Amino acid sequence: MREETRGWWRRGDARGWSYYDQGGIAPKTSTLENRVRRKDSGVEDENDSGEAKGTISKAMHAYLKRAKEHQAFIDTQEKEFVFGRRHLANMMGRDVEGFTQKDIDEAIRYLFPSGLYEPRARPMMRPPQEVYPKQKAAQFDMSGRPHHPFFYTAKPNYYYLLHEMVTKLNSLNKLAPSRSTSIIEEEEDRDSALSGSVWITKDELESRLLEKITDQMYSEWIACLERIAVHSKRDKELEFIQAYRKPLAVQTKASELPPITLEPDGRKSVHVSLCMKKSARADVLVTVPGTGEFKINGKGLDFFTLMASREAVIAPLQLSKWLGKVDVEANCEGATLAQPHVPFAGETSRAIAIRWGISTALAALGADVEKLRLAGYLVKDHRMRERKKPGKESARRTWTWKKR
């Protein structure tokens, strides 16, 4: 009886593996084996008509692998967070089920007191979904074709947002009767559209887009939004504008501001006393409405010799757009005894003291408090010049040590 030899052999073409029998049995192809090996190698499986079916690209295969690894990592971190929360609740003697995130923060603050100024540097315990950044979903189908029309720009979400903003701006321009009326002319109307809120930061925009952008890209995005915000027909896209703005927390209390006095001529005035900077002292009186007149110790702005000092005095008026609408009268003294031999000694201190008084008066008269606060004009500087120490040239400077 003839010995028969059977086994699997590899063809030289792309048809895959076949079964052979030396005993005279005709070779036959294993369809299941072909599909398994083609799937592992990423080769498409075709039917009789030549159309691909059940295919998966290498890009999708790599994405699924990364997503699976990321999900496994998040699941591990979630288990550790739940275990840590349970252990922390037992340490604090609280119920595990009712132990909220607020209770966790208070427990961490109590058990690990920290004097670090930056909140992000302090110890914290939060769910992994809030700590680790989110990952993008698949940007292509199973065959590798991208879903997003801006996929090949490397920043598809950012450029799609710019495209959407330009489309909205063009639609607003069509609604405006002419180019001259498409931009808001009144500064008050322009400020009222954005008052009480600011644009989101670059980091917040990156977290929304799930993409890293440069400072120049962020500036271009802000410039495009500003054009929509100051448009005369911006009410049509007000909801879109507010989606990228965040409200400001008003931290300046009304009780901290000086009262408003009604003058005999019907004008309103605010008097701010004890304006200080180092050893300089000043009293400021701001009257509205006015003609933009300045009277500092009986003189105008030429009382200050340095241009920087003059700019410091008018800075809060320029920021709040009240320049030329109020009258300012100030009396200042001091800040000249420290260095009488130095020209312009104490001039900067006097200017900053007057600037604080003008800013406080403008806030009391109804100017934008948050703009002045964020610029630092409402903060009183209590720092003083450090005295000279014995045996030293000045407060800190010492003599050069020589061995011989």
C-alpha cells in the first residue's frame, strides 16, 4: 500500500495556504485559514466581484490598540481612586457612599497641609477622567478614509472652527446694508457686548479642541471672534460668541469705594484721600462731566518731568475710555526726602499714588471695575523703601570682600 503524505504548503501567489495530498488527492484551499492570515497582515479580503468586505486598515488597527491600552489604564486608575476614597473616608470617620469630591478636598487639605501658593502644586485627589486629558475619537473609517474634511491640516478641529467663524462673519456682512454700517460706531455699544466677561484662555481652548495650538493661532482666533463681536448684526450670533467667553467674578465690593458727592453746579464728584506710594501722599478729586482738565499742585500734567509719570496718571482714564470726559484735581507731597540729591526723586511714587486715586474714583463713578482691577490700578502698594544698614553701602549692597 502506497504511503500518503498530507500537509499545508504556501503558494507563491497571493491565494494563501493550500492543502496537498501526495496520494493523489487534489489540492484545495482553506478559506478560514486565508481569512485569519489576511486579517493579521492587513490584506483586504475580496469576494468574487472584487469588492472589499470586512476590511480593517492598519491605521484603524493601531488606533484600536491605543484606545484599548488607554482604557485599560483609565480603568486601573479608577479602581485606585475608588480604593483611595474608601480608605480616606475610613480615616475621617465618614460614610463611604456619601463621601463626595468636596469631602475629599477638605480631607486632603486637613491631612496634607501645604503652604504652596500655586493651587496646582498642592496635593489633590480627583477622578482620573479629570486629571488625564481626553483622547480624540477615530478620525477615519475602517478602510482608513478620514471623516473630517480638514483632516490633512494637522489641526482639523481648529481650522474647522475658523472656517465656521468666517462663514458666520460673511453671513453677517450680507445682512448689513453697507460696509460702513457693518461695524459698531459707538464705543459704549461695543463695550456692552463684551462687558463682564473675557475670552477663554489658550489652555481652555486646547481642552475643547483636544489639540495643541500656538500663541499665533490663538491670537488669530481671538481676532476673528473680535470681528464678530463688534459687528452691527452680532445679535444673530450672540449665542456663539458667549460660548467662548467666561464671566468675571466681581471681587471689588461697593462698600470699599468712596461715596459720590453732588456739586452745586449739578456735577458729580468723588474725593479720594490718603493715596499712598512709599512716602508719597496725595488727595484726588474727580468731577464728571468735565473737559479733561488736570490740576496737580496748581499745575497741569507738566508738573511731572518724566513722560512715564504722565502716562501713569492718564493710564486709568485711557483704559476706561473716560479721557477727556472728567476733570482731575490732585494735591501730592512727600517722596523727596529719601534722595534729595537725585533729580526726579519721588516723581514716580507721586504719579502712582495719584493713579490709584483716579482709578478708585472712576470705579465709584461707574467705570468698568474689572478692567481696572485686572490692570492692577485698584491695588494699593504698601511697600516702603528699605532702610540702609550699618556697614553696607545701601540696604542690601555690601562692600567687595578682598582677602588682602
